[in-house]
Amino acid sequence: MNVFEPRFGSYAAAILTVTIWAAYLLGTRYAVSSNFSVEEILILRIVPAAIILSPVMLKFGVVPPRGTNVIGVFMLTVGASALFPYFLSSALQFAPASDAGILAPGTLPFWAALSAFLLMGDRPNKVRQFGLLCIIAGALSIAIWEILLTSSNGTWRGHLMFMSAAAFWSVYFKISGLSPLHALSIGTFWAAISLVVFISFRGNADFSVIPINDIFTMALLQGVLVGLISTLLYSYAVTNLGPAKTGAIGALTPVLTLLGGWLYLGENITANKLAGMILVTFGVMLASGVVKTFKRSA
């Protein structure tokens, strides 16, 4: 394969995207377990992206297009841009990054299929239905096991927030209908407004005890790599490879996060977590429709 071919670049974009997602979950878990508050994480997620996207905001505007329904307006302005990072960052205070990789990006196909069915009447075929069942089984194997063993430490709260964050993102991606850059600029603007209101009530953000190098690194990860670059890379991959193959590559996220949590954060890889990861990863590949796509290509 020629490295200058668009297809090679698309695969590289998809792989780089899932690597950024895994690094985001690992980095955020490390941050909220050390010196950073959730509010500080949100500032570093939203403010750098808002500054970079300000020319786009001025060009396209920050008001959702006329005719967008109430759900679409909410998801575009608050759901995916503000509540999604808030839920994920808060959840990582309670549950490990390895759980996040399985329960957040891992359950995206399930929530996407559910929102497509409820909002548009789309019904997945039998192969995709089986994949969705595998995702549910994998998620439940982790969530129920943790509730039975560690209900006192609040891990179950993190699990609920992981899946809620995935639901916000999947509904947004399904119904936005805008170009990635336009949708991102609208969401980032209203996320910044929401952040000002949120911080004025909570006020738990002063960065006084955090080294400047850590602040810079987290701003780069949260605001630039995750808040901007990963979204554009993912959209590029979907445009050139299609949602099926891109979604199948996204199945690497739970694997990378599980391994990264073990290597860098000292998280345990238990038998039930490994089984859940395998089920979810297999389910994501089936639910993405990649099996049907490869058969057609053959």
C-alpha cells in the first residue's frame, strides 16, 4: 500500500483517533486522581479549543441551524460539548480508565443504534443485533460484578456516568447533520458559556497547586488533541473508509485503554474485565457492519 494513498491516510487517521481516545481516558484518570479538579479539566478541555476555533465561529456562526429540533439543539449546544466531558471526567474519579474504555467508547454503537431506532426508525440487521447484545453483555459483566464486589466505593456511579456520556455523544453524532468543523465550533462556543456558569457556581478551579508543565500537557491533550484533532481525524476516516470500517477500528479503544491502565496506572486486569473487554470489542466489530462490508468487498 502506498503511504501517500488516501486509503492509507484514512486508516492512519482512524488508528490515531483511537490512540488519542485511549490517551485521553488514561490522562484524565491520572489527572483527577492527583491534583486536578473536574472543573480544571473542563477549563483545559474547552478554553483552548474555543480559542483555536474562534475564526470558525466568526465565519459560520454559533447558532444551531433553523429547523433543528429541541433534542438536536440540546445535544449540539450542551449535550456532547459540555455534559459529555463533564460526565467522563467525573466518572473517572470513581472508576478506573480500563472500565471507561469498555463502557464509554465501547458502548457507543449500542447508543447510536438505539437513538437511530427511536429517532429515525432504523432497525439493525441480525448480525448487528447480535453485536449489540455482545456489547450489552460485556458492559453488564463489568458493571454488575463491580456493584457486587465494590458497591461501597462508588465505582457503580462511574459506570453509570460512562454510559451516560456515551449516550450523549452518540445521539449528537447521529442527528447533528452539520459538517464536523461547524458542529464542533457551535458546541465549543456553548460549552464555553456553560462552563462560565458552572464555574461561577462551583468555583473549584484555581490551578495553584498544579505544576505549569502538567497544566500545559493536559491543555494539549484535552483541548487540542481530544477537543479538536481527534474529531476531525475521525470524520476524515468516516468520509473515506465509511462508518463500518472506522467503527471496527474503534474497537481497539477498549483494548488500548485496558493495556494502558495496566502499564501506566497500575490498574488490575481481572478475569471479568478481560471477558467484558473481549465481548465489547467483538460486539463493536459486528455492530459496526464491517462483516457485511468485507463480504461485499470480497
